[in-house]
Amino acid sequence: MPTALLQAHSLWKSYDGHLQVLRGIELAVDRGDGTLVWGRNGSGKTTLLNLLGCLDLPDSGSILLDGQDITTLSSSGRARVRLNQIGFIFQEHNLLEELTVRQNILLPMRLSRSSDAEERVDWLLERFGLEDLAERRPREISVGESQKVAVARALANRPRLLLADEPTASLDEESARDLLQLLEELRMEGRAILLASHDSLAMDLSWRKLGLLEGRLKPL
Ligand SMILES: Nc1ncnc2c1ncn2[C@@H]1O[C@H](COP(=O)(O)OP(=O)(O)OP(=O)(O)O)[C@@H](O)[C@H]1O
Ligand SMILES: [Mg+2]
């Protein structure tokens, strides 16, 4: 049986040693899967995505990405996985203010010493209709445009897995619909996407839907 792209097993995570946020997460994500993780404020969505995205470590449990347990890697090993295999879209776009749109998208490719960085940044700018904004800084573009730049940046190194943490939270309804449509297009191209949201628009996606409740994931 081929292994899933991502497999999380018995993930537990607490903060300050007492607040148990995740209590035995089981999750498998295949290539091309669209998965929505639905949960109220404080249910642990960001905590879960941070673990899956190599931004934090669980107290116990395993996270296999393509069969490799990323929780056992050194911090530099995890940084490499994060850079090359995972695209992360944050609630707030997290773009670097001192860099232009073009430079923001280019940065992950520079860090990974990608050989086709210039061609790829041109392609991504065109793909997302950002060519005219390429030389602007984040404060000179709209919030909706910033999120598109964040998606382009997340795709820079052709990640196998895209993690999106409430990416529509600061968007108006039309921009939110646009962004969700964009994620759906990316999924149809074969990417695995895990979207954490409590935006009711996300419920319209024909994706697998999991609820995060009391630290566990359950089908909705
Ligand atoms: N670094 C931290 N230190 C201590 N407690 C934390 C930390 N990060 C999150 N928590 C707590 O863990 C719980 C889950 O937080 P988390 O941010 O994962 O929830 P969430 O589902 O993403 O919420 P939201 O919808 O508001 O983004 C909350 O009770 C929060 O206060
Ligand atoms: Mg959150």
C-alpha cells in the first residue's frame, strides 16, 4: 500500500506543561487531497498546523512526511523540510515589509539556491496576476493582494504540501472567495492542501472536512 504524503499519529501538545491543546491527533493526507480543519477559536488549529509545518514540536507522537518522521530531525533538518517541502500561508500574510513583492516571492528560492528562481518568480507573478505589483512593497498593496503574494511565496519551492492557517480571516467576502478558488485550483493540479478555517465560505469547498474538538480530529 503506498504511504500517505503526510501521516500524523497520536499527536499530543500542551503549553506550559498543563494546557492540553492536542490530545491524540490522527491524520493522513494524500497527494491531491483537500482537507479542511474546522474548529472554533482556541481549539488548536494553529497549534496543529505549526506542528505539521515544522514550526513547533509535539510533546509526543509522530509526523511522517513522505515516510520520514519530521519530529525526529534536528532543527536545521526541520528548517530544510520547511523550506523545500512545505508551503505555509499564514492568517496575516507575514510578508517582509522591506522587500518588494518580487523579492518576497524570490526569498525561499534564494535560500534553497534554486537554479531557476528568476524564471519561476516571473511565472508565479504572471500566474497570480501580480506582474504590475512586482516592484511594490507590502504596505503599497491591498490585503487581498498580499494574500495572493503569500500563496505565490508558499509555492515558490514547489512544496508537496500546502498548509493554510485561516488565510481568509482578514479578507472581505469577494477576496475570500477568490482565495479559496485559488486553493481549489492548486489542489486540482495535484497538491495536497490542509486548510484551517472557521470561515463559513470554506464549508462550500467539496473537500474532506474534519472538526477539531477537544484536541482530536473527527469527520464532520
Ligand atoms: N505559545 C503559546 N503558549 C501558551 N498557550 C498557547 C500558545 N499558543 C496557543 N496557546 C493556547 O492554546 C490554545 C489553542 O490555540 P491555537 O492558537 O492553536 O488555537 P486556534 O484554533 O488556532 O485559534 P484561532 O481560531 O483563534 O486562531 C489556546 O487556548 C491558546 O491560548
Ligand atoms: Mg489560529
